[in-house]
Amino acid sequence: MTAFDRIERRMPEVFDDLAAARVPDYFDDILRQTARTRQRPAWSTLERWLPMGVIARPVPLRPIPWRAIVIAAVVISLVVIAALAYVGSRQRRVPPPFGLAANGALVIATADGDIVTVDPATGKTTPLIGGPTIDGGPYFSNDGLRLVFDRGATDTTKALWIANADGTDAREITREPNIFGFEWLPDGNRAAIVATVAGKGELSTLDLTNGTRTQLPLDLDVRSASWRPNHEQFIVTAAGTDTPVTHVTFWVVDSDGSGTPRKIDAAPNAINDPTISSDGRLLAYSTWDPARIHVVDIDAGDDHPITTGNDEGSVWQSPHFSPDGAHIVVNRFLVGGDPIIARLNIIPADGREAPIMVGPASENPQPDVQFSPDGTSLLATYSNPKINKTYLFDTATGSGHEVPFLAINGSSWQRTAP
């Protein structure tokens, strides 16, 4: 059989393949569907963004430089770590607002009207805030970042000023002769101020960033106010009866003045200002007749004396809690003499151990005292003309010595992060 003979048999099929293509039966359905479908957005077509020659160009395969990549990654990591360390070093850590802290700078107001830092061991001073003005009463904020002080030669011209801890950016925050109480609030940006308004003590909060002052609507004659640690509350001392000495009452007040003040279950013969433990739980205060030191749980009550009173010839006054709340320093007046003298005593807050007597005997006025932030030392300035010295005592043993400086116009010990 020849090749021609074989293809001849398949000629009908070849003619069918060479014939013109027909429109398929389902073509109308395709047109209807595409009419309802949106055209693809131009931006999604890569060819409209890049020349086709670039897209189609083959990429040559090269070996990946892993060693260089690893070295670069290590270098970048070291740079990032160094940058974070630098930034961290520029951001100063602050202590918690209450309780124990590390000892920072000790500042005092000198007789010349300047505020200086002083080395407790050598007495060496460094100027902090000087000039021709009369400045005194320095008082560090709880975070140790700022300092408030009073400026003015007389009570009628005295103003409150604020500055950074290093003495920079000093500015006046208020000028009012009737202010007799100032208390830093925990955030360091606000303060509580007690002032006489129409013959009555009023409590206000002062925003130190913009000067806004907000009076708390209290129906109390406020004698003093202290922030209650770990609570959004003030402990307010209010004037009470005045026979024969001015008795006082103590109140728990919401920080914004809302709600109803709650009276603390203290003795009816309480006098003067109290002191609050660093955890905000206990209140220590003085009583009169008998003249004792009492401690009361602010929420639970359980008021009780921790000293024996004047049946031993002693009058106990002016308590101050240590930073850890474990001890209280008080003035112990020894009655029966002429003149009446007093000694500082450090007593356990639970009253279970005997007091430790420290420092020299002194007539009035009694020494201005403050604990060091770490609680190990007690600084006492005796402004009585017969002494006129500043001492530093060990709170554990009561031993102490005179220091080579005189903090006669106020002092404050900066709290820093441990």
C-alpha cells in the first residue's frame, strides 16, 4: 500500500479540521456574564507600573553573602543596645513616693538667706539657690525631682517658689500671706495648700504646672492636711473645742472633696498635728491630760496609747513616723523643773520596747527633726539660743554627734531610688 493510498482515507477528517471555526453554543452566556463583571483596576496590573522589559529580564543567581549579613546584624544590635543604654541613663529613676528610699542630697537654708547642699560628714556646702533674696524652708518632693521654698523678707511679702532639684528653673507658684500649710502630692505635679480664708482654715489642691487652684468643699476648720499613702485620700486635722487647750479631730477626706468626710475614732482630748505611717494604715498623735502618744488604725479603729503619760512626770508631744513606719520620734517634756526641758525619744510604733533617749536636753522651742530617707539617721536642729546646733543621731542606738553646719532656717533630705 502506498502513502497516498493511506492519506486518502482520512481526507474527510482533514477537511473538517481545515474548515472555519464555529461560534460555540454557550457564547451568549459568556457575554452576559462578562457584562456584569467589572474590569480589573489599572493599578493592579504590574505591566502598567514597570516596563515589560524590566519584568521579563531574568535575575542572575548569585551566592548570598551570609557572613556579611551576620556581621551587619551584630553591629546593628550593638548600636541599638548602646542607644537604649544611653537613653536609659538619661532618664532618672525615682523612688516610690512613700516608705524607705536612698539618701540623696541634704539641703539647708543658711542664715544668709541662701539654700545650699551640704555634706553631713564634712559640712562642705555647695550653692543651690542664692542671690540677694531671703530664701528658706526647703522641702523636696516625694520623688526627689523638685524643691519648694519660701522667698521673702517678711510674712506679708513671702511667696512660695518651686525649682528643680539642682536649683534650676526656679519660679514663683503662689504669693499669699495666709498660707500656713504645704504638702507635696505623690505625683510631684500637685500640692495641697492650707490657708486662712475668712477666719477659717481651707484646704485646696494646687496644680504646679498651670497654677490652677481647687478648693475642697469641706465644712471643717482645717488646721493641717496630709496625704494618706496608698489611698486617694487626705487626713485632715480640724479644730475642735478650746478648753483649756485647743482639741482637734481627725478626718478621712476624699482627694477631690467628694463624699462625706469620715471622722477617725481617736481620743477626744487629741491635740496638735498627727503623723501617718508610710503604708497609710496608722495615725499617731498627741493627747492632753494625760499627755500621751496614741496610735490608731485609721480604718479599723483600735485606738491605744503607746506611752504612759504624765504620771511619770513626762509629757509626750510631736510624734513623727520613721520612713518604714516602725519607729516614732517624739518630744518628751520632763515636768517639775524650772524651766521645763525636753529630750528627744525614739520609741517603737507598737510601744512594746522602751524608748531610746537621744540628744541634749532643751528648752523651747523644741528641735526640728527629720529622718534620713533610708531611716538610719535622725537630723535634729536645736534653734534654742542656749544650744543653736544641729545633730545627727543613729536611730538604732541613739548615739550621735554635732555636725559642722547649722540648718537653722529649714532643711530637707532628698529621696532617691535605691
